Amino acid sequence: MTIPLIDRLAAVRHDWTLAEVETLFALPFADLLFQAQRVHRAHFDPNRVQVSTLLSIKTGGCPEDCAYCPQSVRYDTGVEREALMPVAAVAEAAARAKAAGATRFCMGAAWRSPKDRDLGNVIEMIRVVRELGLESCATLGMLSASQAAALATAGLDYYNHNLDTSPEFYAEVITTRTYQDRLDTLGHVRDAGMKVCCGGILGMGESGRDRAGLLLTLATMPTHPESVPINQLVQVAGTPLAGVEAVAPLDFVRTIAVARLTMPRSHVRLSAGRESMSDELQALCFLAGANSIFYGEKLLTTTNPDIERDRSLFAALGLLAEERAEVTAELGSVP
């Protein structure tokens, strides 16, 4: 890597090239983590971690064919189809999450896209979450421009819609919606005034170039996603990706570091797959620039480390959960 590129790393850029991103991935491991930690400290308190909790508000029955997903109707994974949760049950879960230290409450529904008749209940869920003083996030599938506007008007802070992988590898994983469909939804979310949560999954059989291509797509957006979840595939029996070769742990850390370098002001979330990670691997991810996690024993339908394990890890590393965000936008206004 040339000195000019290293000197530019702390700047927020949107003109990355694939060659530059691959050059970052190719750095010696110690050099890569040093640069990532340097950039991380330029924009964040290195010992603070944002904590979110994720709840499945509507489980199973999704018509999509995402090869990693146990909620698809196309795969026999033992996940039962469930109706949309009552608002009161979501409010109780959000209150428990807040008591455990979460600052953001994320709600996921296994829909290809929500029906307009379902949005009323989701909007009420957003209201009760925000009344608790929590940031709100939802992942409901593809959105139209009008649906994004309705969620924004209700006060939704973040919308999650992952790209999953590079444009080139995408069709190997999903055929029922296109990459452009995902980009269109992200555009509607941004145009409506909400913050974007968007990342991908490692360990689906993708190449190193595909990992670089995913981060390139994110880092060249006109506005970087405010939250970038980096997931390690949780293999579920019955899905097409069960049995695929797992991503090498140090390659996972490298991806975290390059995400930090290419999107310096984004929260990089160490997301799914943490239950199988050692404390040492997670520590390397935090050193590489991860500064957000999901708290709680379950992520939609797959398991997650229990809260006490995370608290012990935070204590061992001297990490502190970020203070609860002040939710100042009035309900019924665009945040």
C-alpha cells in the first residue's frame, strides 16, 4: 500500500475502488489492525460498544429462497410459521431489553415485503418502543417508497436491509429478489429520512473478492450506512448452506477491519455467529473496529451468547455499553 492511501484512511470517502479495498485486505494482519484501530479512535471512544436487541415479531413462512435462512418455506428446518406478535408482547420484550442495557430495539418479520394492512401494527410497535426511550429498528423485507415514508413518519429510527454479499455472488445465494431490489429498498429508506442498517454474511462460500465487493458497494454509497452488521453464517440443518466450509476466523477479523477503514464513522456490528466465537476472536474483532453487538440469547431463530457471558467479556476487555440514546424526535414526525 502506498503512503498516500494510508494517510487518507481517517477521511470519510465514497470513491473507493475494488483495487484499494483488496489492498487493505492484503495488508499484514498487524498492520491492518493497527490502521483500523487508529481510524476507530479518530471517530469513536474505543472502549464503548453500542448494544442492540433483536426480536422476531413474525417468524417463519417467508416465500424467499435465501440459502442461509431457516425461515424460508422452501426448507425443512423445524421453524414453525407464527403470526405477527401482539403489540403488548413486543412492549414487554422491549422493556426487558432496556433493563438489560440495550439502547436500540430491533424488530424482524419474515416477509418478502410487508402488506400495507400489517404496517398499522408495526407502527404501534414502533410507538411503544420509542416511548420506552429506546431507538427503534425494523427489518421487514422490501419496502415501497410509500411504506418507507409511513415508517419514517411513525418515528422509526433505523431500517435494516442487508445486501448479504457482493453483486457478483448474490445469485448463488438468492434468486427470488435481485440485488437491485435491495438497493431500491435502501434508497427508499434513505429518501424517507431514516438511518440505514446494512451489511452482509460471511461464510456462504464467497471468495475474498466477494467480501471486498460487498464492502465496496457499502462504502461507495452516497451516505454510508450508519450501522454495518457483519454476520458469520450460522449454519442450520435443512438449508442449502448447511455444511459449507466456515469462514476462517482471521478472515472474519480482516473483514471487520476493512469495514472500519472504508466506513470510518459507521457503527460496525459484530452480529450473528458470536455464540461459536471464542472470547479471543471477539476481542480481535473489537480491536479491529467493531463497536456494536446484539445482546440477548436469540437472534430471530438462532442462538446468541447469553447476557452474562457478554457482561463478563465486556468486563475482561474493559468495554462499556454506550449510554442510552436520547430519543428526541417527536412521535409522528420524521426523525
